[in-house]
Amino acid sequence: MRRLILVLVLLAAGVGAGPYAGYLYPAGGQRGGTVRVLVGGQYLHGVSSALLSGEGVTVRQVILAPSFSPPAGSQRKYLLGWIDAIAAGQRQAPPKPDKTEDWRPNAWWDRLGELDEDCLRLVIKDLHTKRNALQETPSIRQVAFLDLDIAAAAAPGRRELRLCGANGISAPKLFYVDVEPHLAEPVYVAPDKPRPESPLVEIVPCVLDGQIMPGETDAFRIFLQAGQAYSFAVQGRSLLPFIGDAVPGHFQPVLTLLDPAGRPAGFADDEYFWPDPVLRVKPAATGVHVLRIADNLYRGREDFVYRIEVSQGWRPYAGGGNPFPGREAMPEAAAAKQCFGLNAVHVMAGTISGAGEQDVFRFRGRQGEIAVLDLAARRVGSPLDGILRIRQADGVLVAEIDDAPASLNVGLCLQPADPACRLVLPADGEYSVAIGDVTGAGGADYRYWLRLGRPVPDFNVYTAKSGLNIGPGGTESLKLHVVREDGFKGDIRMVGENVRISGQTVFRGDEKTLTVQVKNVFLRGMKPCPVILFAEAEIDGGVVRKPVIPADVFMQAFAYDHLLPTSQLVLWTLNRPDDGVRPRDKGRDGTPRPQPKQEVRQKKP
């Protein structure tokens, strides 16, 4: 009985859940063409379309695959025989045996001859896959195909793709529009069939697509010229940064290049601290090389998706820029000649360009005054593992600051290696701050930005999900997180621009989380609508209003929650009221009409 109750509870939870997209394969396509994208996820029933950010990409059709149960022995033999007949050009169903009582129903099994190659390949793969309940991943077990048309004028670059349909809208997954042509790894073939030769790359630049399954190594053949510089940049972990049920919580791709004689010609397993490697080589020999990609631990599964951008030339390191908006950075050479006061905020930009190098800046202050020092490097993509050493004019060390732990895990960086502090000055006078790398490393990519000066109280508010699935007039809970900076402890009030929010709408004091109720005021059948939320607070006698940053919560390696920011907070209006109010009892804006009071009569004893 307990098992039955548990099953009913899980089924009830699934019925109300919005769709979940676990991965997209391929994770991009060339503009001016059509690409079929395989989506693995959960709660895909009811998905009828997809929403993509930007212009120029449209959804032609959605094909939902049925769930595949283990077939009976005779049924599997029959299906494999029919598949062999299809390969020989006979698509009509062969006669069934007399006994089929134990055969399981499946819509695709009944019409194998009508399936296209991609759908048929899913059936073939399932029939040859040995099932192991301990290794199954329910979150990516359901699959669907999206056929996308990419306009020739579509702007290249990163997009966000969300599944949507009768049950709501999903959190986004990354999809790229490329100018370069794409080449994919060989498609799945049955174990008893000959495997095709590795793909031959004949055009550079290009994009290589693939998936890494358990213990698998993918290989591409590519013709390279001796002495010509080439770059192979992998996107693997960046496509799916946080996997909740995998350790270390993401795909760790490794690239190996073999020369025409089969000897190692290049290897890369990281790009500084980023798990996605970039292999830069100048081949010593002209001819067909072999590029191999695998997981560093030889793990693999369907969501270990990758794309490799192949280009000529030396690909520069992709670091970020000034992380302090509205504040112009002074170059280190000019800043080193000045002595800064603490009555303002100063930003200086520099590079630890050599091993063991230190950059030194000076500032002055009074006893008891607070000096804020905030070094931004790792959080904007620099490999610098920064350290700050603050000394008085006589050389006495006042403070040494290494890592400053983040109050909230936001973004892709797993290493909060940037130092920051609010230093109470022990005496009047001049001070120096020396910037270096903890390990003594340095180079042209080891850039930093230092904010120095008085405290600037500030805050940022993030959502815990970026998609709201609400029926007309209904409400949904939305959890919010706040990050406070430079000691700010004031109240923060939430304001909705095109939705109504209720409940507790103010962060007070040291509160780090807040849950508001978001009401859908739109009518039935509305298209997806961006939700606009603002956070307001009084700082230094004025009101500061900032947009709330949309984000989704993902777990890494069974333990750590991370917020992954997205471009929009989207409201999807479900095609049913979910607040218990009948449609005829609602006004034009979807809100319930006032109802007349009813007299309640008590029964006589």
C-alpha cells in the first residue's frame, strides 16, 4: 500500500511539472539551413514548440518519441527482422507470429516502415541497449526532435532555447548559430553492423559536433598544413555546466591530435582553470591528422554533448572585461604614479605579465577610516589567482588577503579565488597595496581590475528560476536571492512591472532569501511574455532601482547549488486556470470578480 501511495504521489507531481530540457544535440547549426536537434529531458509530454532568443530561428516541427519499454524476446526478434528488411528496401511490416500475447504496445514499433531515419535510429539504439536501472538517468530519458530553420540573415552567436507547450516552458539550454559549416560524428550503428570511417574534415573553419558515451573516444580526420597555426576550441562543460548526478558535476573533455604517422602532435585538457580545452598547434607535417576527444575520466552519457570550433590562426584567450560598470579603469602605469584618497572610488586595470611580478599602488587615509579593496580577476575569466598585501609606509604588513568566499554561487566559475576586504585603517598615513599571483605565475592573460576607495553599499537580486508556468489568474511562488555588497543591510523592496507580486515583498536586514507570489494577470492563450521585476532600496539618501537578474538553480555533483543567470524571466500562460476560479468568474484581465456573499444557515439541533 505504501508503494502504491508513493507511485501516486510521484505521478501527481509529474502531471503538474513543466518540461525539462537536459541537453540539445547538436547544440548549434549553420545559418541558411535546417538542423534537426535531439532533445533529451523529462516531462516532455505536451511539448509542441520551442522559444529561442534572438531573431532568425523558427521551429518547423516537433517530434515526440514514445517511451520504450523492454520488448518481449519474440517481439525484439520480430522488430530487428523488420529493421533488416527496411534496410533492404522492404518497408512493409512482415507477418507476425501466432503468439503475441506478451508483446508490449508502442506507437513507433507498430509503424517502423513509416519512420524517418532519425526516428528509426532511436528504435535501433534502444533495441541494442542493455538496460541497467542503476545507470539510467530519468532526467534525460525522454527524447524529442526539433526541426529548426535558421535564416541566412540570422545573427551568429549564442541563443537560449526553451521547450514550451501545454504543460509550460522549460529552463533554457544554449544553442549556437554559426557561419561555419557543421560536421557530426558518425551516427549510431548496431553492434553487428560495420562502423563507418571517422569523418573527414575538408573545410576549415568549421564546427564538429558529437556526444561522448561511456568509455567512448570520438575521432575526426582533418587535413592540416605544416607550419600553419590551428586552434581547436571545445565547448563541453560550458554547454551543461552543472550535472547534479555526476562527479565532478560536468563533462571534462580532453583533446589529442595525432600526426599522419599516428604519433602525438598535440594535447589539451584545460584552458587555464576552465575545463573546456583549447588546443593550439602548428603541425610539423602536412597530411591527414586525427583529432580525438574523450572524457578525462572516460565517463560518458547522452548529455556529454560537445562542439569543437576549428579555425586557422592562434585563438586568443577569451577573458572578460571591466566588471565594475560605470567606472572607467585607469591603466596600471598611470595609477602607479598616484596616491589615491578614500573619499572616492577608483578602478585600476593591469596585468601580472611575468612570473613573480607584483603591481603596487598607493593610497592614503585616516585612522578608523574604512578602505574597500576588491580585486576582480578569476570571476571575469582571468587565470590570475590573486593575492593582496597591504602595508603601511614603513613596510609593516597590515593585511594579507587571499580568497574571499562568495555568499552565493552565481555563474560558471567554481573557484572564488578573488581577494576582497573592508579594511579599518590602524593609523593616519600612506599605505601600499601589492597585487600578485598566489602561485607566482604570470603572463599576458593574467589581467585584473582593482576597486579601491570608500565603501559603496550595493546589492543584486536573483531569481531561483527563469520560467513561470501559470494559468490565467493563477499564482506561483518565486524564490529570490540577494547578494549585498560593502556591508549594505538596508531593506530591499520588490516591484513588478507587468505582473502582480504579493506576500512578503521586502528583504529585511540580513535576510538572504525571499519568496514572493507572482500573479498572472493575462488572459488564456497569451504568448510567452518577459516578466519585469525590479528591486528598490534607499542608499545614501536616494532610491536605487535595479532589475532583478533571472537565473535557474542547478545542482553540481549531488551537493552544491549554483545559480546560472539567463537573459529573461519568462511567463508562460497555461491553457487552464490553476487557481480554482471558474473562467466565467474572472474579469477581462483574468483576475477573479468579487462574488456576492452567501448566507450560511445553521441546521437546527
